[in-house]
Amino acid sequence: MKVSASFLSSSNVPMDLRRLNETDVDYIHVDVMDGKFVPNKTMPFSEMKNIYKFTNKRLDVHLMVEDPKKYIPLYAELNTEYITFHVELMDQVEENLELIKSYGIKCGLAIKPGTPVKSIVPYLPLLDLVLVMSVEPGKGGQEFIPGTKDKLLELRALLDSYDSNIVVNVDGGINQDTKKFCELSDILTAGSYIIRGESFQEQIDGLR
């Protein structure tokens, strides 16, 4: 199991990024919120781009924004492996996936807890990753939604029916207790569980 660490709940981002850089975490999960698609707003790109000063880990970027094409070129400049945005936007989904790919970066679609798995079907040929939200997007520290396990079963069956090797990531309320519901995923994204632990490495080990 791979682990992606979110710093959304960090009170000292530079320090926590340095500490994460000393672990064997697979990715740094970058939450980008515009205050429109979700109520909260994260720091502007002018600050976010300084991530490279504190970590050389590959980035897993999650765009919770109304206009992904505004952000994709910016985050494509960084050490980014995945850029994911939400299928619920409906508008220009294919164009935005193609834009991500044009930068040589892997692309993903995120689905909210209430969004049907089948909504991603039209885009499967373009996808490298599906991000299953196990909380409502936009705020760290929420409790895991137990129904996520059934959603992962449905998603895995769907991907298998298309003989797809798309990577499955789960994000929200992930910890040592809830990871058992996510055994069908490839990546676990955890924020508070890691950042609020005394030893980041021990917390990461606990998820694998």
C-alpha cells in the first residue's frame, strides 16, 4: 500500500514538510481549494510553489476548484506525479484531462461520497487514477464514511470489467482503524492521522 500525506491540517507547513521529507512516504498530497467548489480556501499558488524548498517528494495534487484549467499549468511546473480534479464539475472534463496529459503528468478524477461510481465511465480511457473521497471534500479532520468500503468494491468491479489498471486512491478520515475498509485501494491519503502523530514514520508505517 502506498501512502500520500496531506498537510491540510498542519499549523506549521514548512516544518511538517521537512519532517515528511525524512520519511519514506510515497507522495505529498496537495489540497487546492478555491473557496467556490468547496467553502474553504487554501494558500495561493504564489506560496504553494515554495513546497520544493522543503521536500523533494513527488506531489499528488487534488484540485477542489471550479476552474481546473486555471490551476493545471501552475501545478504542472512542480514535482507533480498526479493532478486530480472533480468529476462533479461535468463541464470540460475531457479537455482538462487532456490538458494534464499534455504536460506529461498523470491525471485523475475525484468522486464525492454521494457521486455514483459510474460517472467516471466516459473518461476511463484517459484516466490514470480515481480518487474516492471518504469524507465530504474541503476540510481536514473529518470522520471516515463507512459506506466507502462498498464504493470501493463497486469501483474495483467496474475497473476489472474494463480490464483497467487505473490506480485507486482513498482520501478522508484515514487512520489505523479505517484502513481496513480500504484494502481494495492502491494509495491511502492521510492528513491529520500523520501530521498530529509524534512520529510521522510510525504513523505512515501503520497505514501500510
